[in-house]
Amino acid sequence: MTEIESNTAAGDAQIVVAIDGPAGSGKSSVAKQAARRLGFGYLDTGAAYRALAWHILARGADTSDSSDVLDASGDFDFAISTDPGDYWVRVGDVDVTEAIREPRVTDAVSGVARVPAIRQAVNGLFRQIMANAPRGIVVEGRDITTVVAPDAPVRLLLTAAPEVRAARRSAELTGHDVASVAAALSRRDASDSAVVDFLTAAPGVDVVDSTDLDFEQTVDAVLAVVDTKVGVRDGR
């Protein structure tokens, strides 16, 4: 597996804002907007697993076979932007920013993410990116607060009621009703939670429940925690 590239340069001090949460909780959009307003970088860790799943599928290999997953990681040429205003994901020369969100990749990504050697390798690369953030970085995923960055000064669990998460996700998709999306989210959470616990806040992790909040209110709630923890305010 090659190094994950980022668009950041090394700096003297970094503030890491670690955000975990279940599928459909809005982690990606909220984290990206929070990063914009703070003037921080943004890292979507799930994109690495999705890109590897896409890479394996492109090879015609089996994402549920750990041997195939490990073989494919050997020539996995992955690069990701950490600029929240110019976000992209590439595998080799191919821009896969949109392709990794396709249902076939979503269905395959859990099999990739559950391989211990893969998680260990990509977690090391995530930490490298965080260390190179010039001012700070908002990192979101499944085990960021507990495994990737357990010592981050700001650690958050972003969650919402299952029915609210399903309604929000179905609104983003074409031709999918709330019931089918709810079932899909439940299956994915059940599968992924067998690897890491992202449904319960670990000790010291603040919870932001967006069940009764709109998007901007959720971002404001996240930024309020950041301000309380490290005294960094919204840059707007």
C-alpha cells in the first residue's frame, strides 16, 4: 500500500478534532463544514476503505476474501485531498471521488475494513496526515476517537436517532424509500460494529445528538465543543 498523500504541509502545532458516528449521522458533511469554518484541514478516513474496495472491485477480486484484499493493497496507489474546499480522492490516475459512493462500493467496504492488517496500515497513514496538518484538522470516521487519535484534544461522537438518519440518507438518494435505507443502515452498522464500537461514546468523548438539529445547528454544536476544549473559534 502506498502512502496517502495530502495537500497539507508540515507545521509546528496541530489541533485534531476527532469525530466518530454511525452511518447516516452526517459525519462527512458536518466535519467538512466545521473544517471550513475553523480554517482546518479535513480528513475522511472512510474514503480510504472505500477507495480500496473500489480498487479491489476494479480488479475483479473478492472484497470479502481477506487474501484478495491484502493482495490488492500491494498496488493500491491512493491519494486524498485534505482541503475541505477542494476535496478529491484518487486511485492512481483515476478520480474516484464520486465512484466510491456507489452502492456496490458501499456494500463491499465492510469486508475490506474488517481486515486487521489493512486497518493497521491505513491508521498509520491517517496519523501521518494528522501530524502534517499546518494548523489543525478535522478527522471523521468509525474509530477515530478510540484508535486513530485517542489523545486528540477534541473527541466527538456525532449521532442521531435511527429513523432520522434513515430519512436524511434517503433524501440524498434517488429511488430509495426510507424503510429500505433504514434497513441498509442497520445492516451496515451491525457489520461494522463487530470491528469497532462507534455507537457508544468512549470515556472523555463528547456527544452531539443531531436528532432535533438542522445541518447548521449541528455544525454550530460541534464548533461549540471545539471552542470549549481548545479555545478555537469559528473563523467566519
